[in-house]
Amino acid sequence: MKVIYLSENMEAGEIDYYLLKNQNKYGTMFALNEKIELVTTEHVTDYHVSTGENDKKLLCFTSPQIKGALTFITNKLATEKGLVFKPVNDKIYLKINEEQFRNLPKNQKLHLSVNIYGVFTQNSSNLSFLQMELTTYKSYALVNFDRGYESDNATW
């Protein structure tokens, strides 16, 4: 597994994949030869969890770091492998498990670890999509009540 701590200069090295034996009728599924783990170094504060179609649990968030990394990876796959991707949206939706859905804290600062494990190419549109999920997260208090600065304007 390739672990990448996100920064302004991202390098992913070689990204190769192989055709999976078990396919579905909607498209072609590929697995990455070496999975990619993206780890944010900036906090994510704009996020929420929801339940999607077929009771799928999702984390919806905005992160310029993750967006930049996904754009880099999709551009690399488009250039080197000839795949076609939609541009990466500001809002990113990740598959999460039931435990993460129940335990993800609200109103916190998060560091996220996102696992990219494959590529799916849809038959009907010939568009490709990265297959990814939330691996883990670390939460921090959104507000620091123990600041103690002289310029502090708190009234308590």
C-alpha cells in the first residue's frame, strides 16, 4: 500500500491496475496493483454523514487537499491509461461502514485517511470512477476553550 501524506506537491508514482475476475452488468471493474492511502494534513471541518440509496452510508465533505489529490490521480490515469473521468466536485462522497456512520463526531476538525482501491468504468457512459472508502479518521475539538491569549475577546 502506498501511503501519501497530502501536501502542495503530490507524487503518486506508478499507478497500475488489473481486471477483476468478477464483473457486473453495469461496467468493468479494475483493482489497483498497489492501493493508495491519502492522508490529509489539513483539518476537514465541512462534513456530514448520510444514508444513500440501498441504505449505503456516506461521508460528504469538502477538502481542497483530497480534491487536489483526486484530480491529480484521475488526470494521471486519463493521460497514461486513456480513461475518461468527470471533473472532481468540491463535495466528495465516500463510502463508510456502519460503525463509522454511528461514531463519526459532529462539529469537530478531522484528519481523514482515504483508501483508493480500484477503478470502475461504466458501460453506458464510458466514464470511469475511482473506487474509494474512508479508512480511518482522527477528530479534534473545533473550538479551543483554553487559548489564554491576551487578545482573547471571550466574555466568560
